[in-house]
Amino acid sequence: MKLAHRLLLGAVLVVTVLIIVLVALSDVRMGRRLEDLEIAQLTREARLIAREWTPTVDADALAAGAGAEIGHRVTLIDSAGHVIGDSEFHGAARERLENHSTRPEVIAAVRDGVGSADRRSPSAGDNELYVAVRSPFGVTRVSISTASLDAIVARGRRDVLISGFVGLIAALALAVAFSRAVSRPVVELR
């Protein structure tokens, strides 16, 4: 194998490894950052809804109205863990929901004031990001399907891969020029 080819192969290998590492690191960091931003947003929404929850307000109507406005699932849970309002489950369907007092985000909200969890929803059947806040009448919880967050991360991953591929092509062109410039004098000396 010619010296120019070995130099070219080495440069392509280094750039390819760097692209793989960048994609992996950006994927993890972007996912974490996006989840942190979404938790902050869901916390603000839950606190706003908790302020509206009073003894005179119909909890189910509040959950349904707030859920429609913010585009997220809203659940109002009394101090015993019973769901008394939910934007996706009404009437008999809501009454069949399990007691929520053992859910990790609810436990944390009761204990610390705010709790979050990323887990599978037994009632909705998909992975959800939950944020719950303690309120005077129980716990107000807002959640979003993680599928939408995963889609954003996938688009970001795709963009990084495309950028990496363009960078690889540019590096390949530079490596060809470099390997020829370096190998030519060496071959002439030989």
C-alpha cells in the first residue's frame, strides 16, 4: 500500500471515530438537556394548575380544561391518592384508575413539594415524563409522552450525522491533498 493511501486511510479513520464520539456525546447531552427543560416547563404548568384548584372547582373539569389548553395530560390526585380529575380519563374510566399514592413522582411531590419520573404509564400504555407538585388539596401532576422528546433527539442526531458526513467529505478532500503533499517528497527522496 502506498504511503499516500496509508496517510489517507489514517486521516479518514481518525475523522470517522471523532464523528462517532461526537454523535454519541451530543445524543446523551441533548437528551438530558431536553428532559431538564421539559421538567422545568411541566413544573411551571403544574404550579399554575395547582393555584386554580380550589374546593369550589370541579377537579375533572379543571383537569380537562387545563389539559386541552396546555396540550399535556393533567391529573389531579387527592391526598389519599385517588384520581379526582384527569384530562384523558373521565367518569367510569377515571374511577377505574389505580391509586396513585405509590407513584414515584407523587411520593416525591408529597415529600419535597415537587417530584418527577420518567416511566411507563400503566393507564396510558406509553412512556411518560411526569412532574407532580404538592397542592393544598393533594397533588397536581402534568405529563407528556416521551415519544415527542425522543423524536426531537432523533432529529438532532440526524442533523449531527449529516454534519459529520459533510465534515468527513471535507476531511477526505483535505486528507487527499495532505497525503499527496507529504508522500510526494518522501517518494522522491527514496
